[in-house]
Amino acid sequence: MSALLIDGKAYAADLRNELTAQVAELAEEGCQPGLATVVAGDAYPAHAYERRVRRLAEQLGLHYVREALPADVPEAEAVATVGKLCSDPRISGILILRPLPPQVSEATLYRALDPLKDIESVHPVNAGLLALDRPRFVPSTPASVFHLLDRYLRESGRDPERVYQGSNMVIVGRSANVGKPAVNLGMARGATVLSCDVHSYRAGLLFEHTAHADIVIIAAGSPGLLRGEHVRDGVIAVDVGINAVPDTETGKIRLVGDLDFRSVAERAEAITPVPGGVGPITDVWLLRNTIAAARLARGVATAR
Ligand code: NDP
């Protein structure tokens, strides 16, 4: 491997220290930020993520509420649960975990959020503000991708703005919570952004596009999709994907990304590992947004 490994765990630890100080400061003002999660059904990834953020929220001293709904919850009941959390003054931020069961529309549930508590910017108002480069909250995963890139570039002696401006940035995956906001953030920083999805792949064009990327960000949920032969020498490769696959030797489940780590690392300037890259920062960033929402609510309350 010739690439430099970007250590997301170390970056996350630094961010976490900053949050500890912020929580203490708010506590002195008599304010305890509160996070609520809504999970419906039994999907393993949603529950695993919920457990991680709950642990972190508790460690940081935040108020925490978990709403676990059955897989057959009627949509109206899920909407009512979100509404209840929106009117709870102890809750500053709400996270709706995916996947949702088929009878509950993501769009409907997102619209039920109070935009001031929508810490992932999935409500149409917040998604619109983000698209207009005026984000209220930057969603935690794409925020973590750019935090990681900014810090890596600074530490390697470069000005991130100068690197982004005019660079070829290819983003694979265009979900509402990861790919699309990452496209907005890349454009806002002056990169020439190309958004690829499953159609690019089926058209046989995906790897033609990634081969020209200076920076590639992949969030497809497809283990090992991008290999060394699909990227150029010196690319900076950020792997958002988290996929549970059985280990070929031991048969045990292990987590892998969307990059074929070994072959991409042979050619890249820098690469993020899975686990230990974007994921740990995402968890902390969600709490960071919750604290920001608590501050925002205080500001709004004072202004009233
Ligand atoms: P979604 O399933 O919502 O979106 C996947 C996107 O990837 C879609 O836009 C899809 O295209 C595209 N895609 C799928 N297969 C291909 C392919 N072969 N070629 C090109 N594009 C493809 O997933 P998420 O965005 O929620 O998550 C993506 C991955 O990131 C998952 O592995 C998830 O576990 C992980 N994740 C990690 C986080 C972290 O903190 N590290 C946080 C959130 C997610 P189309 O739209 O055309 O279907």
C-alpha cells in the first residue's frame, strides 16, 4: 500500500473533545441539549447506528430519547411520534433512521419534522437552504466527509479551497442524506462535481468518470465496487460505504467499504479505511448538530 491512511478515529476524538467543552458551557447556562431517534422495524443497520449515537449522547451528557416503532406501524402513527418529539422542549434534534418500513414514506415523515430540529437537513426547507449554500445544519455524513478532507489537506500543507477549486470531484451515490448533499457541498467549495448513480454504472460509464477524479467520494452501498484500475494515480479516495459481508476465510461477518481497499490504496495519495474512516466522525457530527440545534432554540426563545 502506498496511500496515506486518513485516520477518522483520531479526527473524531478531537471533535468529541470540542463537544465536551460545549456541553459544559451550555450546562452552566442551564441548558441540556436533547437528541431523539426514531427507528421503525428491525433493520440491523438502523439499530446498530441508534446504539452508537445513544452511547455517545449519554457519554457527552445529553438528554436522549429513543422511539422504537414496530415494523407494521401505520404511517399516521409514525408521523404522530415525530410530531410529539417536535413539541417536546427537551428535544433539540431529531434523527429519523433508515430504512423505514414500506408503508411509511420517507418524504412524509421528513415533512413532519420541525425544521429547527431537523439536524440531518432532510426537511424540504432545510434541504433547500443547503442547496442554496445557506445550510441550517450540514447533514452529518457529508459534513464528515468534508471535515476529513479539509483536515487532511491542511495537515499535508495545502489550502483546501485551492485544492477543491477546479478539481474533478466524482461522487458515487445520490441519496438524500449522503450523495446529494455532498454534491451541494462540493459545488459550494468550487469543485467540478460529477454525480454518478446506478444508471452511470449500467450505462458502462461509471469507471470512465471515476478514472478522471482528483477526489472520489463513494456512498453506493456496494462492497468493493471501485477498484484500483478505476481510479487515477494520486486520487484522494473517501469511502462512505459500510457493508456487512462474510469473511471468506473465517465466515464471520466483517464491515467493508465500497472501495476495494487494497487495490485503490496502491494508487491513491490518501484513502479512508472502513471501519475507522468517515463513520466515527459522522456519529460525533450528529451530536454536534444536536448541540447547534439547542443553541438555535435558545436564540429563538430569547428572540420571542
Ligand atoms: P442508498 O441506498 O440510499 O443510496 C445508494 C446510492 O448509490 C444510490 O444513489 C444508488 O443509485 C447508488 N448506487 C448503488 N449501486 C451503484 C452502482 N453499482 N454504481 C453507481 N451507483 C450506485 O444508500 P446511502 O446513501 O444511505 O448509503 C450508502 C452507503 O453509505 C451504505 O453502505 C451505507 O451503509 C453507508 N453509510 C455510511 C455512513 C457513514 O457514516 N459512514 C452514513 C450513511 C450511510 P440510484 O439512486 O440510481 O439507485
